[in-house]
Amino acid sequence: METRSRIVVGVDGSDGSRAALEYAMDEAARRGSGVRVVWAIPETGYWAASYGMTPALIDELGKDLEKAGRDMVDAVVADRGDALACVPVDVRAVPGPAAAVLVGQAAEADLLVVGHRGLGGLRSAILGSVGLQCVLHAPTPVTVVPHPHADAHADAGG
């Protein structure tokens, strides 16, 4: 039986993705595994030329997103302490639609972690489109982490 030792977590800079990252790192520390932080680079094919995007600028965007992902990891470790400092983490910015990127990255993992809602335009109590696609299509178990302020919204009646 093949053993996998990686948890993949999708991030997009939202509070929900920060909660997902915290969960993934806690779970990795508990399991003794590593974390792959994945930030999907939006599809650029149809609009890139219109806005003057060159392959060099797209590469630069990927580097910026990887740095933002690394900064999120560093902030979680700083906030949560030494228990998470020993978790091996690699950060990747991968071009493509977020759900497809995460499902693809999860192929070699034993868990995929996503936030309940990301930076999408609709805010509601239902699962976001990326999370739903991951739950339906991922080749590995998926954990959907609730928004960190979900209880506060429920207590306030909205």
C-alpha cells in the first residue's frame, strides 16, 4: 500500500484560505507530514494580450503569489508557535482555474484542504464553487474548513 505524506491546501489570500492553511498545518503536524500550499494563477489566455500581459509578467505574477503564500505560512507559524515551525511546506503558484489546479495537485496527496468561501463575488452560507468542485472531483479526501467568522455571523443572525 502506497503511503502519501502530503496535505495540499488551496489559498487565495482570503480569511477563509488562512483558516484552511491553519487547519492543514495543524493536521500535518499531527500526522508528521508536509504541506503543499497552492495558489492558482487565474487563466490569462483570453485577456492577457488585451492588457499587455507577457509571459514574463505572468511569471512575475506567479512569483508574487508564491511570496504571498510564503508570507501567509510565516504568519501562521508566527501566530501559532513552534509546533508548526517543523512542518515542511512548499508553496506553488500554478496556472489554471482554481478547482482544476487543486484537484490536479491533490493527485499525489492524502488530503486536500480548502476554505468554505474564497474571494469570489458571492457571499452566502452555501459552499463556494471551488470547494464544491474539489469535493466532487478530487482523487483524495477533501476537508472544507468553515469561514473563521461563521459563528459570529450565525450569532448575529446573518
